[in-house]
Amino acid sequence: KFAAGILGTGSYVPEKVLTNSDLEKMVDTSDEWITTRTGIKERRIADPSQAASDLGIEAARKALEDAKIAPSEIDMIIVATVTPDMNFPSTACIIQANLGASNAAAFDISVGCSGFIYGLAIAQQFVETGMYNKILVIGAETLSKITNWKDRNTCVLFGDGAGAAVVGRVESGYGILSTYLGADGTGGKHLYIPAGGSRMPASEETVKKNLHTIFMEGQEVFKFAVKVMDSATIEALNRCGLKPEDIDMLIPHQANTRIIEAARKRLKLSDDKVYINLDKYGNTSAASVAIALDEAYRKGLIKKGDIILTVAFGAGLTWGSSVIKW
Ligand code: ACO
């Protein structure tokens, strides 16, 4: 068995900033409510011409540059997204073509906000068995395109962006030490898009009723998130024989500071061991952990040998966590 780790990271967010005060002009909300309930101050919004693949490819290019590898060296591209360019072909195939990664297999995964951690876990398996050497894992989202901009319960939460990592062989003892993935489909009804699939195909009526946007029972998702952040972090640590005090940096899904704060306290971590950027980007779903990981690394907050714990929860409902020795 080979050791699988991260050889390079990259991220990209669109230029346009939408602040809480901008939102005050769009729905009945306030900067005070959004800040105290979520921690979010602003988020990035994709240009009308930008689809998920456009954001993903920017992040991917930076990750390839960081890993110092050429597109032709990539064996597989995995894109985690709930906002694919279209139902098919996959966003991964679109990125494969635009990158010129002609030797890569490519597919998307739909795991909501846990998608990037699921993607890392899939890549880990292929690298550990020796079947593949270099795998590009991308989380890319344009949630602004599936947001109901008249619904104050959801429109204040989300943002657009992409993050990427190249997974490949690393020195023995380093890399992804453990992974824990899970799902509870019975909770799927708390966070979903009703129409546009084979259950309720797009029609004039579904468009009129706004059924192509996110429906969420915020409190149900909140309760689930706090519970699962706790169990998933502990399980990933147990699986590689580590303890909360071994963590150098927690990279959590960036949905809500109150959810992250509950996890931080439970793990007894100091503030500087938890990376938070949701104030700038909001919840970018599958891109969130990937962007946070890239930012923390580029700011020099992650050094060789550090123990990183990533954890996320999302639509499905799903969750995932992994311990990485950098
Ligand atoms: N501005 C002002 N008031 C608001 C807003 C808003 N933007 N949104 C809701 N309210 C009101 C509600 O209508 C409610 O008013 P009422 O008491 O008169 O009915 C009041 O504020 C309280 O609402 P709650 O839903 O109880 O607020 P809560 O403290 O639960 O916070 C929140 C809501 C932020 C959505 C929280 O539940 C949460 O973060 N949940 C998790 C959501 C999440 O992480 N989702 C993403 C999952 S990932 C994925 O896969 C996309």
C-alpha cells in the first residue's frame, strides 16, 4: 500500500462581492441578523457567463502549478458539485477538455457540502492501491444560480467559488491517515431542490413556482450539523489513533460560525487552530473545505508534518472527515 497525500492546492472565487448591506436592499434582513446568526459578512457571486467548470478550472490550474505537474500527468478528475454546468456531460469532463488533461478519467460526485472530502477519499483509494499516481479533486459551485433571491431564510447563506487539490503518492507515514464518510438519506428532505430531475422535470409550472432553487429547513440541518461535526471528527481521529490535542489545524465546512464554534469547544481547540473564512465567502458547499484548505496552506498556517482534520456535512444528508499529515 502506498501513502496518498496532497501534492498541491488551489482556489478561485469570483470578483463580485455581495455584502450583507446589499442583501438588506433585496430582502427583509439585516447585517446584524446575518452576522450574529451565521458569521457571514459577504459572499462572492459568479458572473452570469461563469458556470461551475469555469470556477473549477481556475482552481485546478493553481493546484497543478503548486504541485508542479502538467495536465497530461493527471490520471483522474473528480468534481464535487451540486451546481454542475448541466446534468450531463459531467463538469469533470468539461474541465478535462478545457485543461487538456487527455489521459484522465473524469466524473462528478453529488454529495452536497461533503463532496470535497468524499472526493479526497476516492482519490486516496486509487493512489494507495497504486492504480493511479495523480488525481485532481475539485469542489466547484455556483450556488448563486440555484438560490431563491426572495427567500431570506436561504439567500443570505450561500456563495460561489472553487477549490482543488492534487492527490498523489507521498512519503510513507504522511498524507491521508484516515477517512470517515457517512450518509443519512432519511434526512434528505431537509435540504434539496424539488424540480429539474426525473421526479419533477422542468416545466413552465416548476419555473413559475420557483422549484429549481434550494429548499432548506435550517434548524433541522443545524441540529444534524452540530451532532455530526462532533461524531465525524472523533471517528476520523480514532481511526488513525490520534486525539483532539494532536490537531494542528481544523478545516471545517464553512456554513455557520455557531456550528464551527460548537465543534471547536468540543475538541478543546484554541481559536488559532480553526480556520474560518465564511465571513468572506459564505457557504460555498463542496468548494468550502477546498478553499479553506488552500487559503490556510498559502498563508503559511499549515506546515510539513502538521496534523490537519477536515470535516463537512451537507445535502443527502451526508458527512465526511479526514485526518491528513501534511
Ligand atoms: N434575516 C432576518 N431574519 C431572518 C432571516 C434573515 N436572513 N432568516 C430567517 N429569519 C428569521 C426567521 O424567519 C425566524 O423568524 P420567526 O421567529 O419570526 O419565525 C427567525 O429569524 C429565527 O429563524 P431560525 O430559523 O430559528 O434561525 P436560526 O437561529 O436557526 O438560524 C440558520 C437560521 C442560520 C439558517 C441556521 O439554522 C443554520 O445555519 N442552519 C444550518 C444551515 C446550513 O448549514 N445549511 C447548509 C448545509 S450545506 C449544503 O449542502 C448546501
